[in-house]
Amino acid sequence: MPDLDHHNDPLRVIPVLEAELRPLARELLGAGFMVVEAWGPVQMAVASLLLERDETRVLFDAERGMTSVILTRGKRRVWLGAAVAAWARSPAADSRPHAAGLTPWPLISTFSWDFRVYRREGLAQLATYGLAVCEWFCEADLGAIDAVESETRALDAWSPPHTRNTPAVTPELVAARYRDALDRYFGGFAGR
């Protein structure tokens, strides 16, 4: 029989999340995201926190000191790092990008041997922009996210793991490729 003390209490789960993401979980709760499910922590610091508001679900999935954040709308699941990159170059109400100059550190960390250095930058970015991105996601242009995910697959095919520490794969190169992919998607107006 499950220990019911481990279920539906976000205050037990939030301390298990990576330190940089704890404020985001609290911020989402304060912004009206409701707890759908919270469980853990259990062995090896495994815990999960599922929040929902409008059409957006946000899943914090923690295990062994690492936390991933996944957004869901309908059947579509998107890693928060990809959503941040798409949001940054997507047009806001004034038709200008939300954060055109944003360097997509969460995505860069995926293609770098300096994973821990860039991961910390990425986590800080997720915490800084997470609430805005989660609010945007319920009506987001999924085509922008498709462009980010497509470029991720292209970079992955272009840069197999055994060559990732070569000088050719720099943070600047990875950022430029994502920027170019989104500029192509938005027809060249992003960043103007």
C-alpha cells in the first residue's frame, strides 16, 4: 500500500527539485497553477509535481538531483528549454520578439562537453522566463517549437556525441543555428 504522506503535497516535492527550479515551481503555484499530482520524494530523490492552468500542464520530474520540466498542451509534450527558445523569438503583442537576444543555454548544454557549466546557465534561464513561457504556451505558435525541435534533431545528427568536444561545436554556433531556424520560421522578421 502506498504511503499517502508522499502524495499530493507540493511542499514535500519542491525541496527535491534542483535549487534553480524551486522558485519557478513556487511562482507557478502563486500564479494560479493548480496541483494535479505531487508525489515523492522516494528512493534516490525521485519526485514528480504536475501543475495545470488553462490548457497547459507543467511537469517537474526529479531524479537523483536532476530535474526536467515538460510542458503539455493536448497531446503535445515539449521540454521547457525548447519552449523558452521558441518563446524568446516569438512575437509579443507589439509584434516584437519577447527576448530576441536570448542565448538558449538549456539547448546549448545539450550539445556541449561543458554540460554542467551551461546547464547552470540554462536552469537560471528556465527560472527567469519559466512563468512567462508557461503562460504563453497555452496559446503558443507550435510551429515555432517545431522549428526548435527540428533544429535540435539536425544538430544531433550533425554532431554525434563522440565529436561534440571539437572546437567546431561552440555555444555561439549552436545559438546561431537556433536563431537562424526561428528566423526562417518567422519569415525573417524575428530580431528586428
